Amino acid sequence: MSVSESVQTYIARQPQLTVRRHMLRGFIRWLGFRVLWDVQVSGAQNVPDTGPAIIMMNHISAIDPILCMGAIQNRFVIPMTKIENAQHWFTGFFVWWWGAYTVKRGEVDRKALTNSIELIKSGQMILIAPEGTRHPDGLGEAKDGLAFVATKADAIIIPTGVSGAVGWNTKLKRLQRPHIQVNFGRPFKFKAAGARATREELAQMSQEAMYQLALAVQDETRRGFYSDVSQATTTTLDFINPVDYKRKP
């Protein structure tokens, strides 16, 4: 999304991006999944075909969003990317080609939050890293932005764990293909979807969602702050059956 473009205009041109996204996803799967990396995808059946949704991703390397964009084949995910990526001479082309939208890091970017909510309400699926920045050593404490967006937009959340991507470029320099896992966990909604949640309620929702993300991260050494999954609770969560959101033949 360009700086001057309204979210309504951006939503309206989503169908126009289909061919470009098909092409780039094919390129990612050919070059990335077959040549550069050894990628194993599991739980793909947990990604609903339709409906407002969020891919909730842990963030351990620069290629995590690309891995998710390539791993999801039944629909397209729209990543939220830092504004610096859109302004960079190299990454900016791919941000524009796919049609990602930007966020200003280090501050509460209300425009990005509004854009996220409106995109989801229109039936799109977006990608959010709830920690806000990379945590290669393991999950850090989440911010409440994802819970806020998800409750406002009544979104299905798919916790998505990426493992094995740390140091991928170093391995390539040694002529080694890094083994990477992308695992889509059990999808859920927040019970408070559509309601006005208090700060305390948002914090509880964020914590419970992060434990679901930790369970989706197959490399247990990268679960970080949420390593003790025995502490996981589901008071604020409603688990959903993705079959209910499959396209009719």
C-alpha cells in the first residue's frame, strides 16, 4: 500500500494483485523451497480457505514472512512489513509486487492498525509477528496489537511456528541447505471478538495466544518466554474447525 493510498482503494485492488502474487509465490517455492532451503510444511489444513484471518508468526529471521507466503497455497497472505523494507532499493520491489502494507516500528502506528482491521473485515488474511521485531533466540513477550486487531475484526488466528531459519545465510555460504519447518497450529478466535476489551483482557488474550504460538513452534529451544507450555490456558480462546471455512467444490 502506497503512503497516499486509502485502505478502501487498497482493498478494492486486491483482485488485481492475484496474478502477480501467483507468480511470486511460484518463484518463492521454486528458488526458495527447492534450491536454497529444505522446507517442510505441516498443518497446512489448518489454514481456512476463506474468511477474515491472521497468520500469527514467530519472527526469528528475515525470511520468515517469505516462508509463510510460499507455504500457504490455498489463498494469499498479506504481510505487514516495516516501512524501511518498502523504501529499500531491493526489497521495495518485492513489497510493491506482492502488495504488502507497511508499519512504523517503535511506535503505536494507528494507521497500520486501522488498515489491518479493515483488510481483515474485507475477508483478507494478513500476517502479523506479535512480538513486533525479530527474536532469534526464542519468543519474547507479545505486544497487545494482535489481540486488539483480532477482536475488532472477528478474525480467525492461525499460530504459525517457523523453526530452523536462524543462520540460514551462513549455512548457504557453507554450501549447506538449511532445514526449515513451517508449522500451522490449531486455529482459534477470541471469545471477546467484536466486543470492547479492556487492557487487562487484551493482555490475557495475548498471553494465551502466545502459548498457542509456542506450541506451533516445533523447535522447543525457540519457545523463549513461553517455553513452559504447561502454563498455557485457553480461557479467552474458541478453537475453530477450518473445514467449516473450506471452499465448496
